[in-house]
Amino acid sequence: MNDLRNTDFKSLARKQKSNQMKMRLLALSHIQDGHSRTQTAKFLKVSRTSVNKWVATFLEQGFEGLKDKPRTGRRSYLSSAQKQQLSIFINENSVKPSGGRLTGMDVRSYIEDHFGKTYHLDSVYVLLKKLGFSWITSRSKHPKQSKQTQEDFKKIPNRNDL
């Protein structure tokens, strides 16, 4: 069993990166200073139930009990294999020499056509970020552009060069 009296919660709270953990440690600090759980809850603007849970958890499990637990969240609509297929599609179509560019709507249509899943456009961009894609578009390339002509054009002097 852990003891509230022998720990410097304020200094521990300063070292924390997680705001939730800071809040829990500050609550324990206020309790340690002799404030009631109701006063602590009002001061930290949280429910008294939360303060009660934090104190009980600390007394039973120590600091490990106060840490955030992993959250499961909603399962993805696409399987790992489907995500891999989508990544291949994006990689192949984003660098096509024929011009044009891939948009979020293109990705959304691909998902609907190939996997039968409907995504909101915002969710497509979230999915792309999770897959490691940065959605910064580049200028499309005209299919008939010439690298040599571009370089020659850069070498033509203009009024600013004088």
C-alpha cells in the first residue's frame, strides 16, 4: 500500500508530459496538503468522483495505477491487406508521368470501388496520414513538358539580370 505523506507530488507533476497525469498528481498534492476531496475537486475543476478514484487508485496500485491505460478505439474499416493495396495504388498513381494528380476524392472512389467501404472525405485524409502519406500536393506535370526547354529558359537574361 502506498503512502500519501512521503511523496512530493508537486515536483512529480512538473516532470510529467501528460496533462492527465499532472492533474492526478496535483490532486494528490492537494489532498496531501490537508484539503478535502471536495475542495480539491473544485480547485482543479474536476468531479469529486474523479478525485476519489485517483486517490483510491494511488493507494492500491501506486503510480502505475495512475498512468493512462491503452485505449482500443474503433476498428478500421479496411484490413491490413486492403491498406497495403491502397498504399500501392497511391504510390503508383501519384508519380504517373502522364500528368494530373491524385486527389482525396480519387482515393475515396478507389476505396468504394475496390473494397465496398464508404469513407467521408475527412476520414480519407486521416487514413492517409495513418498510412504515412503527407497530403501536400505538388504541381502536376504536363505530359509534353521538356526539362531541357525549362533549363534553357532559365538561362535567358532578363531586365533584372542587368
